[in-house]
Amino acid sequence: MSHPIDLVPTRRTFVRTGLRGAALAGLHCCCGLPCRPAGAVGEEAPGGVESVVREPTLFAGIRKPIANRAELEPSLRALKKACGKRIAGPPTLIFRFDTPVDGYDAEIGFPVHEAVNQGEVTTHTLREMHFFSALHEGSADERRTAVGGVYQYMSSKGLSPELELVEVYHRGTPWMEDGLQVQVMASYLDWPGVYRTQLVRVLGEKPAAAVWAGGDRLTPHTPVDPRCAWAGRSIGRLQRVASIDQQYDILSRVALVRPREDIAAYKAVYEASGDITTVFEAQQAQLATTPTGGFVDPPTFDGKTLHLSKVPRNGKAYRAATTHTEKRKAYCFCALVREAADPTIDPVFCYRAAGWARQFWEPILGVELNRCTITHSILAGDDFCAWDYHLEA
């Protein structure tokens, strides 16, 4: 890869470092995409960071791995020619992370009024996502700094990144060095909102409301410590009204959406060999090339129990840590647990991590992983987080 610094870091590198309701649905915010504000009216962070929800958006793009931004220039020319008067907004660049590509998984394109499918140009609907967004004007170096600042702001709120970084170009192009006006938009998981939806699904409206109590006072800009304190109280209430299997059913669905491409690549490994060990080995080989450094607690499978664990977010810092707090900050991908001063939450909260893995293993093994036990958790004072899926009742 010739110019990685000219693009963006991978997600694993990055995570180290309003008016509500239908009244605004479908309107364009300052980014030029169909968005609505999230949080309280006019709520904005110092430095102009806002929280917006991207509505489902018809998008015509060319998606391919790139090694540097200059490779996007012919794609943008082809898009302009193909889309013509059907363009409904500014040129938009989307980076997607945790997909198995050589280079950077990049899609450049336009929001459009109607579908355009011609040559490499394909149209699809971008799903609804939540973003922290900031307008940047200046150089490419300053753009990188602006993106990093948005991710740092996200972490300070106890929210973790989803797997899209979006750049909307009001002036200039992705490969220009100066004179840019670009909306940088870092996606995040609105896990409190997803949590409430899952509570209602499993428990019903009235019990869900009791468990959720106080959640309506949270906004995307709520700092991490009060968000964490609320989460701890809510999980305590959940444990009093729900069985352990219900807790797993709810919390394992409160996870990032795993890329289908990532799952498909490993499913092909499993189908070629019929041996789950080949998947473990392929994962370890890939993880060893990233800042995680691979598994601390290796996966195992005895035919009945699938034992899995999280890898450290920053393997080097994790191995150098001398206190539990240092280990937690180096280990946890979950910004809520990582960034809180004193995360007092029951370890069942780690079912969220099990949910990330659940999305991976269910389609690979062709089974539904309905029972799970947390065996280790940073929240319980352990050095890592791990769990067992029980394949037999």
C-alpha cells in the first residue's frame, strides 16, 4: 500500500487514538444528504460537532479497493457522466471498515433521484445511520485532524464507531490537498436506542419502560460517565425482570452490524475445509497483522461449547499494562467501558460483545446460538472478556 497516510486509518486504528420526529424526515442538513438532527434542539459540541441521523438514501456509486485517493478521480468522472441530471447532492466518499480487501474499501458516488446502473456505477440504498458530523475547511492534513477530532469526541460520549466514515465534498475533491470544504461524518452505534428497541421486543412495552427509565434524558452529547451510570442502573433493573437467556437475547442484539463481506470470506474458509479450526487459524493470522496482535484467550470448540473472546483494541499497550485500569483502556473496544472513570456495570453487559461474534458464527455454522454464558469480563476484574456459546440444550 503506497500512501496509507493519504487516506484514513483502519477502524481498529481509529478507535485507539435535535428536533425529533417526522417533521424533518427527508430534509437535507448541511452535509447535503437526507439527514435529521439527533438529540436536543440546537445541541452542538464545542468545535461545531453535531449529531445527525442519515435517512435511507438512494445512492449511485463505484465501490472498489484503493491504495490512494488519486485513484478516485476516474471513478468520479464516470459517475458524473452516468448520473447526469439524476444527481441529488454533493459528491460523497464512503470508507467501510472490517471488510476483507487489499487496501481501503472506498465507495465514491452521489445521492440520486432515481437508480443509475451503468458500467461500474451501481445504485443501492444507504441504510439509516447515526453520525457525529463537523464541517471542515482547509487542507487535507487539517481534514485528517478534523476526522480524528470527531472520533475522539465520540469516545468521550461513551459511543463506539459503526463501520462507515463519510466525507461529503461541498468544495474540492477527495484527492485535493488544499481549498477543501468537506463535511466529515463518523458513524456511531446508537446503542441506547437499539437497546430500548430490543427491550420492547423481548419484554413488552411496560417492563421495557421500567428498565429503560431515565434513558429519555440521554442525548448523543451526554458525557460518558453519566451515560455509564445510567447503563449500570438499567442493567440492574433488567436482571430483576428478565431471565439470563432473555438478557442475552436482548443485549447480543445491541451490537455493531458486522460486514457481510467479512462473514462471507470466513464462511468460504469453513465450507472448503469443514473444520472450524481453519477459521480460528485464519482469524488469528489476520488479527496478528493488526494493532490487536491476535487472541489473548484462544477460541476453542469441543462439539458442544464454542468458547470465544474479544481481542485487545491495542495489543502493545495491553501487554505493557501494569494496572487493571490500564488493561481496560487498552483492551476494550466498547467506548462506554473504556472511557468511563469507574464503569460499574454487571458483566452481562458483555453480551454485546458476544453479539458481534454471534453475527459471525451463526451463518458460518448454520446454527442459532441461543444460549451463552459470560466466563470472563473486564467488568468483573478479569484481564479479558470471554464467553461460551452452548450448541446443545
